[in-house]
Amino acid sequence: MAETRKTHRLMSVEEYLELEKEATERHEFVGGVVHAMTRPTLRHNRIAGNIYRRLADKAVGGPCRVYIENAKVRIEDDIFYYPDIMAVCGPESDDAYFETDPCLLVEVVSPSTEHIDRREKFAFYQSIPTLKAYLIVEQNRPVVERFFRDEEGEWGRAAHFETGSFPVPCPEMRLSLAEIYEGL
């Protein structure tokens, strides 16, 4: 007896962008495949909110724009992600639904997303010429892993545990672990 397999057609970028305009939940898009995003926990939301508030307050009156959760970044022609936090300090995007030139991206990781945030997303994020830093923030313990471009354009890594602060390139400031995990 012959085996029958159901095949699915890959979605075009245009179809994806139209889907997202009407969708009640967010979807990321990689190479024609749409991935529904899981709902964040309350703890995840508070951590992202704490980071957003600090960055957005610092950005007021300056050249940077800071987004939280519902703003897409387009990495290549057919790759779109929703970072938890995104800062952009260049010209306004020509598109009303996504940015292409972030200088800072932040992901608050959970057990279900950690491998994607650490491997897949970071591999693609490194290809963005304007990206200066990528933060991976643990939600269950005060740990931030900071990836950053040095003066020569090489990527470096620093881990921050429990206390202290670290530099954020855009908007230019220092962010402390106490601020990130405030109220938790």
C-alpha cells in the first residue's frame, strides 16, 4: 500500500505580511514557514516591561525608537522575528509594520524558546549590519547574557549574574540587573 503524505505550500512574504495585519496572535516567518508564537508568562512580561521602560525613558528626545513585543524586525527578504525589545536609532522605517536596522535586540527566554533565541535567532541577528548588541535575559533567575560588537566588528560575549550593571549601546546607557528584575 502506497504511503500518502500531505504537503503544505510555503507562504510568500506578501501573504505573511497580510496575515499579520489581521492576526489576533503573532507569527514569526522564516523562509516561507509561519511559526505561531507562544504567550508569555506574567514574569516574562514584567521583565520585558522593566527593560522597555528604562530604554524608552532614556530614548526620549533622542534619535532612538524603542519597541516592545509587537514590532517585527525584517532580517532578510524572507525572515521576520518579533524580538521582545528592539531599539532603532537610524532613519524611520519605510514600512509601517517592521524595522530593518535595529541597533539593540533583547529576548527574554523561556524553556520553550531558549534554544531558538540562543541559536537560530542569534545566528540571523548577527547578520544585521546595524546591530550593536543582543541581550538574552533569563526569566527564572537574574542572569543576562550580552553579545556585542566591538570596534573591529567582532562579536564578544559577557555574562552578568545577580547584581551590577552593563552598557547598552542604544540608547547609550547602563542597565542594571536590579532594574531588569525589579518587583520580582
